[in-house]
Amino acid sequence: MRSMNATPEEFRRALVQAFGTAVSDSPGGLLLTAGGVQLHFALEREISHRIGALQLAMLRVEIDVQSGDEEAAEKLLARVDRATQRGGG
């Protein structure tokens, strides 16, 4: 499970930008199929965080490895992490 400051739409957009047609919609989330691995991302909006006038969307992401070996799944998840990182100072 991961908590991210993103909307489901932003998360999807980041995955599609990185993985293209390997990303598809599924009930309650997204599927990513690449390199013999299939990952399901269940997405659930959480209460946004507010810091002064700034409001940050929060997203709970449950990750399920649906097929593929553990090592390949870990490598793919590392690529997902890089693809969904936000810039910072």
C-alpha cells in the first residue's frame, strides 16, 4: 500500500506517459502489463491534506501482483515509482 499526493487521473496519466498501451482500466483501478508481469493498482481517493491555502489530493494505492515472478515485479514497481514521482526542491 502506498499513499500518494495525486488524484487517480494524475496517477493514470503518469503511468500512461511511462508505459503507454501497457496500461489499461480495470474495476476500481488500473492494470499494468509489462515484461511478463501484471500489476493491479486499486485506487481510492482519501481526504486531501491542507497546508494553509494549499490543498494536496491524497490517493491510496493498493498494489497486487497478478502474474509474474517476484524479481520482475519488484523491477517493474521500481519503474512505476520513478514514473509517478513528483519533482521537488
